[in-house]
Amino acid sequence: MTGFVFNEKPIDIAAGDGVFLYDSDGTEYLDFGAAYACTPVGHCHPRVVKAVTDQTRDLLFVQASYPQTARTTAYEMLADVGTGDLDNVWLCNSGTEANEAAIKFARSATGREKIVATRNAFHGRTLGALAATWKPKYREPFEPLAGGVEFVDYGDAAAMAGAIDDDTAAVIVEPIQGEGGINPGGREFFQTIRVHTAQHGAAMIADEIQTGLGRTGSMWASERYEVVPDILTTAKGLASGLPMGATLCRDWIADGAGNHGSTFSGGPVVSAAAAATLRTIVDDDLPTHAADLGGYFLEELRQTLGEAVRAIRGEGLMIGVEVKRGANRVLRDLALDHGILALPAGRTVVRMLPPLVIEQQHVDRAVTALNEVLN
Ligand SMILES: *Cc1c(COP(=O)(O)O)cnc(C)c1O
């Protein structure tokens, strides 16, 4: 279980600043993966660093049974930026925990068992979230997982409509599949889920752990599809890389949520980081920037790469380039020859999730580098 990206030439990361990472020799890398989408406002954003530093001086931790300013502010900010009437906020420590809570809340609130998920979905690696995750490689060594999950083809609105019935507790779905290869399911698919879950009294869970926080061009991808889910989960960049996840839900879910808890729920330091991150996203209007620059990025990629690749997909600054040879070789060449760090999504997709603060010159550099690597 080595964790290195490139075993033959491990890059040791010593520092980060904005869109750049630096190794211990001072070599600069342009971070087009945002450390797994964990740095929407860039590495070590001064506002986040200050909020965290100030908080560490006052109080590292107190549990959630006491009101505490940083935690209260994080609750308020999340309720504020949450779409529609998702005013109830549960804080935890990762994406998988946010989804685990979502599934538990939906089962408790509906008194039902069945969960509908999608093929190629990724929702996390605890036994409940993993049960809604598709890839056999992630599942099989750990079975039996939590039961009651049914899978339908992602993007197939008719199959989805057919799978939702009066026994369904919830549908859990990514607005755009991330890990699964940057697959946009489309507005109609997403809206179909909303209509049919509402008809049958089931909860719609939007897993926005990768799509959220401005990445696809609005604060939440659900907003782009004009859908308000019953439960929305977020994590990854929420606290700029400090561990935090959140489950946002409507009153009917919160009222029936049952007994759930976590010692670290909304610790003061991560809450301070989250509030500063959210404020920066809102104040700097990073969702609009992601929409504009993402549109430019997609256009440039399509014009430049053309026949050299199988497909280019994405929305905003969540972009996948499906290549003709293995993605890992492309990623290695990008990193070692061009100083650009991106991510894989499966074997053939080069995934780009840059910090939302990137500028056009950085996008141009990435497009040129990809062109050189692929041609
Ligand atoms: C990363 C991710 C998760 C899991 O989050 P962790 O913090 O790794 O547990 C769940 N869903 C989606 C869509 C993700 O991208």
C-alpha cells in the first residue's frame, strides 16, 4: 500500500502557495488536482491560514455539546450557502462519513431500507458508503457490506424512474461522477430523480463532495440543474484540506434523523478553516470564475487536442480528458516534464480539478503541456 503517485520518482511536497506546490528542492509544480479538490481557494490561502492560526491560540478543541463561536459560524455559513431549504447541518470529518450520515438519516426519516445508487458511482469507503460505491476492486475484499442497495445505469432516466418505489429510502447520486471518469449525468437525469423521489416519499441525496463549493460554476451543481435535493453532502475542499465533511438536509430529514454523532463533529480549528474557505469562495465569487475559466479551458482543450483524445468532458473546473493510452503515463509526463500535477479517474481519464483561483495563463500552460504530451 505505497502512497506515492510515481514510484520511480516520488515527488516529496514540502510547501504550497496558491495554485503551486513545491518539493523540498524548491521545484515548482502547478497543481491541477488541487490535492484531490481539497484546495478550492488555493494552497495556504492567507485568510484560511490566519483563521486557523488564530483559532489554535484560543482553543484547539471542545466537543459539540457546548456552543463555540467557530463551530456556530461554520453552521451558519453552510446553511447560508446551502441551496434551497437545506438549513440543517451535520458536521463530520470526511466525505465518506457525510454520506454515511446521509444514508442513515434517510433510512431513519423514511423508515425504509432500499437505497438506489448508480453504476460507476463513488461515495466513499466505509461499509455503508462503500455499499453505494460501484467498483468491485473497492468492494469485494470487504464484503458483506451494508445491504439494500440497488444500482442503475448512471444517466439512464427511465431505469432510474423504474427503480424508485414506495420501499425506497433514498437515491444517492453525484451530479457529475468524479472518480467514475468525469461523467455528467445531465440535467434531465437529475431532475427525473427529484420528481420520482418526491412522488414516492423517498429522499434524494446529492453527493456534491467533488462537484460542490463552486467547482462546476455555481456553488452546487444541483443549482445548475435547478434541483433542491433533500440531503446534500460536501467535504474535500470544505476546510481547505483540514478534515471536514458536512451533511445538509431539509427539516423532514433532520426531524427524523435518529441518533447519530461523532466526537470530532465541527471541531473549532476545522470549523475556522471552513468558515474562512466559504467566505473566500463567496466574497471572491469563485463559482462565476470557475464557470468562465472552465468554459475557456474546455474550449481550448477541444480546439487543441481534437483527434488526439477520445473525449473531453466536464463542467466548470471539473474536467476529464479521456486519453487513448493509459492515464498514468500521461500524468507522469505532465508532472516530470512539465511540472503539472493532475489526477487519474479510472485507467484512461486524466482528471483536472484545479484550485478555483487559477488564472488563464495557468490554463494555457496546462493545455500546451497536454498537447505536447499527447501529440
Ligand atoms: C472523495 C469523494 C468521496 C469520499 O470522500 P472522503 O473524504 O475520501 O471519504 C465521496 N464522494 C465523492 C463524490 C467523492 O469525490
